[in-house]
Amino acid sequence: MNWWKSLKGKVKQAEPLKNHTTFRIGGPARFFIEPSDPQDLKLLLGFAKKYNLPVFIIGSGSNLLVNDKGINGVVIRLGAPYFNRLSCKGSYLNAGSGVPLGKVIFFAREHGLSGAEFLAGIPGTVGGALAMNAGTVSRKTGARSIQDLVKEVTVMDYSGNIMTLQKKDIKFGYRKSSLSKYIILGANIKLAKADRGKITQRIKEYMGYRKSSQDLSRPSAGCVFKNPAGDSAGRLIDLCGLKGKRVGCACVSLKHANFILNLGRGRAADVIKLMKFVSRKVSAKFNISLTPEIRIWQN
Ligand code: EPU
């Protein structure tokens, strides 16, 4: 039975995931599906369970390394219009989980709402950013992450039940949250009224810092490792003299040592080898064990 034909959303088979990750790496997904709305998503989850297909959720693919063989399962992207809605009421902003963070920031600015500027330049979606509690560290403002803005988040569990979780019901940590065990459908975030000119200025500052310190010249997944407490993984890798270190087409950036770049035909296997090499060197020199920030999909 062609179960996928009863879905309303878009279905692709053998879809190369390298076209959906900022690393430009990843083999094909057996099914790549964009459900049209929560009912369609629930139907899809039921089929996946029935046919024993593992389910993976992809946002903008910006913090993700997909193995070279691909995914023998269902990759779901919440790209349909239902999951891309944006609205605001007073100083609250409601966003579907598929909305890119950049859109949230500019929509907020148009409505004179401030608070989300620190997310400028982070290439994720609302769902991805919440699942991993995306954020920034700045000398001026210290560490900030999306948890600071959350009021409530609507999620679906893998049995298709929809719930709205209040902030107090959600556990956030450094680049992780308890939301990652659900499929995030949308969120309500709290901002504050402010002058549009000032908001624009702050967005420019965050973007400027990112452009000056990070390597955006080649495909990558941003910072590869989490920062160890009180330090920066990039600084430690740099002190090991690893900038420019290559395995195949995977290369430690010359500009920011916590970035691994895909120089062209990068393979996940090369990135993983390079990550292991970097971890071993940092551990030998500083006795600090680095943990990946990026998600690695291998099934
Ligand atoms: N540094 C070096 N060499 C390098 C890289 C950094 O010496 O090759 C030094 C810098 O000079 C600075 C310190 O390390 O003194 C920290 O560097 P940076 O300001 O670039 O911040 P980071 O800790 O490397 C974190 C986040 C970034 C976020 C920036 C800016 C993590 C793992 N990284 O980077 O997030 O954009 O702060 O707010 O939390 C990401 O999550 O993918 C990401 C890039």
C-alpha cells in the first residue's frame, strides 16, 4: 500500500539531504515529507509507527550532520504555510515552528517589538532554536538564549497528542531543552515595545559581530562543539594549532576554530574523523573533553 498517498502534504522519495543542510552534506532520505497541518502530521506519525520507519525532524538543517548513506526512515520538515505563520498581539509574538529566526526578528522590528535581536544571524527555525535552546554569548550582554523569550510552546508527541507547555514546564539547558522529545508546532514569545531605530541598530551590531568573528565563506554547521564551562571551544582548538587541519574536504576554519568547513565534496565520515581528531588534541593538551553541539544523524 502506498500509504503516503493519503497525506495532503508534499512527499519526496530518495531526497538528497545535502540539499537541506547548511553543511551541504548528507545522503538521501527514504521519505522527505512536509505535512500540511497538525492532522496530516498525526496521520504521518501513525504510518511511520505502523511501518516501523524511524522519524527525524529537520528545520533549516543548520546544526546538523547527516551521514553519507542517508536516512532509512521519514524526514519531516514543517515547511507548509500552516507551520510558517507569524502574528502578534500586544507585546506577544506567535510563530509557527518552521519560521526562520531571521523572519521573526524582522517581523518583530516591523511591529516595534524588541528582545529577539540577539538571535540575528543564527540560521535556524523557531522549532530548531527551541529544541536546542539556541543563543549567543556576547561581551556586552553575556549569554542569552531563546529560553529568555518563551512564554509557551505548542508541541505534538510522537503519538499525535497536542499540548501547550508553559515555560515552567520546560527544562532548558546550555544548547538543549526538554522540548527535543516532542515535535514543536509553534511558540508564543514575549517581547517588549521599543523604538524601531534602536532595534535596527541592535540587529546590526549582532550581525556585525557574527560576520567579523565567524567563517561564513563555505558551507558549515556553525559551531561544532559546545563551549566548556567558562571557556570557548574555538579558543582551545585554536591554541592546539588546529586551524586549517583537513580530513578530505572537511577543514577547521582559519577564522574560527570551532567551525568545520565543507570545502566542496565534504563527507560526513570526514567531518566525524576531524571532530574526533580535534577532541583528542584538546583533551591531551587541556584535559577538557569537548562535546558536539551539532546533531549527528546516523541510522
Ligand atoms: N577565539 C579564539 N580563536 C578562535 C575562535 C575564538 O581565540 O578560533 C576566542 C575569541 O577571540 C573570543 C572567544 O574565543 O575571545 C570566544 O569566541 P566567540 O566570541 O566567537 O564566541 P564562541 O564562544 O566561539 C559562541 C557561540 C556561537 C555564537 C557566538 C557569539 C557556542 C558553541 N558558540 O561562540 O554560536 O554565535 O558565541 O555569540 O555556544 C553556534 O551555536 O553554532 C554558534 C556559532
